[in-house]
Amino acid sequence: MLLRREGDTVVAIGQPAHAWLSGQLARSWGNERFGAVEPWEEVCLAAEQHDIGMAAWEGAPTLNPGTGLPRSFMELELDVHLEIWSQAARLVVPQCRYAALLVSMHGTALYERRDLARLQPGEVERVEAFLADQRALQEELLATLGAARASVARNQRLVWTWDSLSLGLLLDWSPFALKAVPIAGGEVDVAVRGDTLEPWPFAASRVSLRCEGRRLTGTFTDEATMRAALAAAPWVTLELELVAAP
């Protein structure tokens, strides 16, 4: 869950909704400098489904007693996070093996960035077991697809880019940078300032985006009350627009 602050309220945005916005970015992506997205449908599906493992948790979010709000995706306990990502790619396999492969690679990329030295005793082993399981799944999927890992790496990096951009837009990180974004024949850092990106990665000069969330007012001291309030909170549609610099 993402918590977007707006005045005295927060808009609680489910991870699958944030992933939907990632998919919209994917479907708008590509121009002469940034190249094409191939295979188009499979990669866009991966962007849209990369947080599918969070769907069940979003139906019964846990309370962060320190904030009085639902836990954000950055506040989940390690074991909960590992369980979510352990099942994510396998939920996508019945839809599309290539998309499932990218979802799995996205999950391992998240954990490869963790500082294992900061984990508690026993946690390192659980992370390493997760990584081993996902890498075995990836090799299995690569074999059935007849693909090499190197050929898929560019698309994994694109999913990472769209995920980061979606988070940055929804959580108002501007200004920030997207690092090592794949382009035709290389990589480039992309600066995000307000409603524009430089260099511009989209085919059109204007990109409209939207996703949904629920406006939550107040804080809570117990989980049941928080869940009830969230279930009753009004829906809002967030509309964003990106515009190429003149």
C-alpha cells in the first residue's frame, strides 16, 4: 500500500493500483531514442502485474501502531514481504510465462539491493532461500521460453524503471532521477521534475495517467477499526499528466 498525503488525509493506494499505473507508463513508452518495448504485450503485462502478490494483503492490511495508519509497502515485516514475493511470480505463470519471469526477476532485484549485514540472525538465511527459489524458477521459465537471461535483462530494467516512476509520481518525490534507464543502444539517467522527464521517453508529447485509492481520515489504535474505516473510505481517482518540455 502507498500512502499519499493530501492535507489532513491520506489516499491509500493499493500496490496493484500503483502497478496499473506502471502498466500505463509501459504502454506509453518508447521513441526513437528509447527504442521499442519487445515483446510488447508480455512486458506491459509484467508491469501491470508486478505487485500481484500484494493483492491478498491489501484486502486485510495490517496496522502500523507508530503511525496509526495501514502499513505502507516500505513498512512490512520481512517474513510478510518474503511470503508476498515468494508467490507473486507463480500467480502470473498461468497468465504468461514471460511476464511471470519478469515479476520474479523484479522480486530478486529488490532483495539483491538489501544490505544483508543489517538483518537479524536467521533473516539472512530466509532471504538467501528466497533468492535461490526464485532463481531456480527463473531458470525453469527461461528454459521453457527458449530465452537467455541476458536477453530478458533489458526488460527487467524497464519494469524497474516504470515501478520507480509510478512510485515517485504517486508519492511526490520530485525532483528525482531514474538511474540506468535502457535506451536504444545503451542506458541513460532520466531526470524527473514535476510533470516532465528529461530526456523524454514517450512516443507522445503528453501522457495522461490515472489510478484509484481511498481517502482515509484520522489515525487508529486498533487494526479492526482501521480496516473498517478503510473499507468505508470514499474512493478517489488520481489523475496525473506528464508533458514534454518545450
